[in-house]
Amino acid sequence: MKTFDDLFNEAQKTDSYWTQETILKFTNQLYRLLKKKDISKKQFADKLGTSQAYITKVLRGDANFTIETMVKLTRALDGGLEIQIIPQEENVAWYRVIRGGDGKRQRPEQVGRWAATDHSETNSNSLKENSNEYAIAS
């Protein structure tokens, strides 16, 4: 009989597992943005010209998530969508610097995670110079 760990390890080898994990991350971030902006599902639906039932379906992860749909959903909340391709053997966490109305840095917000085998200063510095994102090796 297979253990839970065996079944979980097998599941992680499938594209379906990683698709569902990505959908879960997206819907969680979308939900957090809705709450942060204090927008109800009905208001969100009205803004998109769709039904509240569709928004519920989206937040459950049951919608057809094309890149176009994901962009439309995030832009309706004045957000943006970023897609990153990550080497499996690396372990890096990405943070976006949150800036207040006065332009001062507030606190970092984790926006992604993956593994890094190359923790060189060159990699970290180029990220800091070119964007408001920082790679933090774990």
C-alpha cells in the first residue's frame, strides 16, 4: 500500500498538479487584492460586466484560466499579472517593495518563490538595479 507521501510525490510529477497549484496561487492573490481594495464580489462582477456567480467560480478556481482572462481579472482590480519561468532546481523567493504615498519603501511583500543554486552577488544586484523586485535566496 502506498503512503500519502508516495502519492503526493507521484502527483507532483504531473502537469495537472502544477496547473492546479498555479490556479490556487492566482485565485488566492486575486482574493487578497479584492479584500485589500475592499471590493465585494458583486462590485467586481459589475466592473467586469459579468455575474457574481462567475466571480465565485473564478475564486473557487473553476473557471477557464487563459492568460487573457487572468489579465482581465487583475486589471479590473487595478492590478497586473506577471508570469515567471523558474528552473526547478533553484530556490529563490521574490519580493516586491511596497511604497507608500510618499514614495518611501514600506515593507516587502512576497510575490513568488523558487529555488536558487546560484546565490551570486551579480544575480542579486542586477535584480535590484533593474526593478522593485528582490530575489532572496533561502
